[in-house]
Amino acid sequence: MRAVVTGVAGFIGSHLADRLLAAGHEVVGVDAFTSTYDLSQKRRSIEGALGRPGFRLVEADLRSAPLPPLLEGAEVVFHQAATAGVRASWGAEFDGYTANNVNATQRLLEACRGSGIRRFVYASSSSIYGESETLPTSEDALPRPISPYGVTKLAGEHLARLYWVQHRVPTVSLRYFTVVGPRQRPDMAFHRFARAMLEGRPITVYGDGEQTRDFTFVGDAVEANVLAAERGENGAVYNIGGGGRVSVRQAIADLEEILEVRARVENAPPQHGDPRHTGADVSRARDQLGYAPRTPLREALRQEAQWLKAFLGRS
Ligand SMILES: NC(=O)c1ccc[n+]([C@@H]2O[C@H](COP(=O)([O-])OP(=O)(O)OC[C@H]3O[C@@H](n4cnc5c(N)ncnc54)[C@H](O)[C@@H]3O)[C@@H](O)[C@H]2O)c1
């Protein structure tokens, strides 16, 4: 298959490209190298892919680049590019969120009309749910985001669905629940925690640490993309979670054991936009896609810690 992966230099997109290339697929990887975090991390994340013959990197901004040439001969588009993260989405930063998450998604979907692709997989987010009334949460729950980021991801999902309904672009949306593993974004909790612990600094925990998350190993999220490309139902949304909830406090205890470093925790007020709990009911993804999360949080944390040590030159 020939695939287009947008956001290919990012955390999830780079793993997805590696997975597709390892299976012998051709990948056109698109990324604008936005300055949301250290560009050297993005460059290093795609080093492996750049060394493979089936890979072509296109440095382009989906907000403005001519898109039809990127889609030539493509069978599947995996749309991972976005401005990600809840906390930074308030205030003046919102412009970047709407431009990269809504406008760029609309441009890409528009370019896919009549392009002959057989699947468009959109990276959505558990943040579209906000504070869930029921845990684990099924896809039928009413989406009520509590962050501007969540609003933009939900808008992208609606665009994906309506381009299927109105224009027969064969879209599927995957609602990832907090993804963990090597190459995690530096603004995400475990990257921040592990780095601070390795550097002997205190870690900042928002709230009391008893908030829970459904954590998903990055390899499981990648596998969900592959399954969605093959078996997803057009216009559908699927929860992609790790199969259970863990408190932030428990996850820090796991990190302490893995790193053999005691965390010095400083509590800060809960952040606007962070839900208290998230939990994925993955039965639809299991039944329709054959999705089964395989890697428990502890192993995901071990792999992330090992990667971070190497990234920081400490292994
Ligand atoms: N990481 C998670 O836990 C998580 C959870 C839920 C949803 N998601 C979604 O998954 C996707 C990937 O997230 P991630 O954590 O890998 O983020 P990331 O920031 O590491 O990767 C996103 C990439 O997209 C690129 N990009 C942004 N705007 C672009 C544009 N206009 N044109 C081209 N490239 C552009 C960035 O340069 C970046 O490399 C995003 O859509 C995000 O909203 C992530």
C-alpha cells in the first residue's frame, strides 16, 4: 500500500511510519515541523524512517501547501498532524489550534474528494468527551469537551464524518486516550516527570494525583490505525484506550521503580481543561476492528524511560 502519514515527525506519526515501512508499505510523510516543541526531537524521531527506501519526507504545511501532488497514488491517508495538548489551547494560542486542527483538516479532506483513496484515518482524542458521566465511556456518550483543544478535535471529527456522508471520502476517526511510550511529546506528563526525576528536579503534579487516566501504549495506537485502515466502518468513530484506568499517583510510583529515583512531588492546582477521569470502552474497536491493547502501562513507561535516557545521553 502507499500511505500518506501527516504529522510524521511527531510522537505517534513517526511510530506509525516505522510500522508501515517495516511491513513493506510506501510512506509519504508530511510534516511542517511546527515549533510547539524541540525540533531536534522531531528530527530524531524520523531518522529511522529516513534511512528506508520506501519513505519520502515532504516538509509542507497542510494549511497552505498544494495537496493534490502529495496524494498522488495514495491509498490511505493517516491524518495525525495537529497542534496537540490541552493546557496550551487557551488564550492567544487558540489560533494555532483552529488553523492546524480544523482548517488544515478541512483542506486535506477537500483534497481527498475524488482522489481515489480507500481510507482516511483521522486522529481524534478522548478530550472530545470532557468530564464523562459514565466510565468507561462509550462512543455514544454526548461529547462535551472542556478544553479549546477538545473543541478543535471534535470539529475535525465532524468534518471527517461529513466528508464521508456528503462526498464519500471514506473516513474513520480514532479517539486516542493518553498515549505513552518512546518519543512522547515533552509537554506530556510522563516525559516531564521522567526528565525532571533524571535531572534531580521536583515534578509538578496538577491536582491531588488521584485523577485517573486510561493510558494507551503508542504501539497499540499505531496498530489501531492499521486495523482502521483495513476494517473500519466509513464515518465511524472508535475509542482507542489501554484497557483500564490508573491514577497519576500510581503511575509515578511505577516510574520511581523503573528509574530507581524517588520523585519529589510538588502539587499545583488542577488545570483548566483537564478532566478528572478518562476511561475508554473499547468494545466497538474490539468487535469491529479486532483491536486489543497488548502493552500494559508499566511496560510502556519502561520503554519511554529507556528512550528518554538515550535521548538525553544518560544511558
Ligand atoms: N499523544 C496523545 O496522547 C494524543 C491523544 C489524543 C489524540 N492525539 C492526537 O494524535 C495526533 C498526534 O499527536 P502527537 O502526540 O503525536 O503530536 P505531535 O505534536 O508529536 O505530532 C504532531 C505533528 O504534526 C505536525 N503538524 C502540526 N500542524 C501541521 C500542519 N499544519 N501541517 C503539517 N504538519 C503539521 C507537527 O509538526 C508535529 O510534528 C494529533 O492529532 C493529536 O491531536 C494525541
